[in-house]
Amino acid sequence: QVQLVESGGGLVQAGGSLRVTCVASGRTISSYVMGWFRQAPGKEREFVAAITSTGSSTYYADSVKGRFTISRDNAKSTVYLQMNSLKPEDTAVYYCAADRTRVRITTTSSAYGYWGQGTQVTVSS
């Protein structure tokens, strides 16, 4: 129904920047809440950021506020996560997800029905 593919991960020095991208195919995501989650080895998947369907509202985890920016381009079926001032604790696999049911942002992973394969982000000290 909806396929999500992340890209843009890699190895970055602490303090550096990286932008990860999520491209959707299949059904349009223009009416969906879109989110980014991350999972480090041995840890639970955690919420990072989300954006409403038109991009009018965003929400961030406290750990990334002021450093990360989520955006979307519905004409290109694409969602971005710009990551600045990266820290070693940001190291994780970053996943793109879509919530087609709710209008407002939800931070729990169970609310999102579609997931990408993930892209690895590694931050060295």
C-alpha cells in the first residue's frame, strides 16, 4: 500500500551534520502524519520527531530539540530529518514511519502502520 525507503545515513564526527531522507511510493502520504524513530543496539525504539500532513505542526523529543528539524515535501512524497550538532548518543538506526489514522501527532510507535527499512547513523567522538 505504502512503501517507505530511507537514505542518507553514514558516519559523522561529533558536532557535524547529516540529513536523512524518506521517500514514499504507492499510495500518497499527503494526508498522513509522518514520523522519525531511532533504535540503538540493545535499546527500545524511541520517538525522534513527527510532522502533520501539511507540515503545519511539528514535535520533537527533548533529546533532539534545537538540533534536529523535520520537514516534508508532499509534491515529492518525501520527508526529511536534518540533524545538526550530532552527538555520539545519536548513533542509531533511523526509521521513517507513517500514521494514516490520526490527525494529531502521536509519539508511540504502535500508532504508525508503515515503516521503512532504516538507515544507520553513526556519530564518532
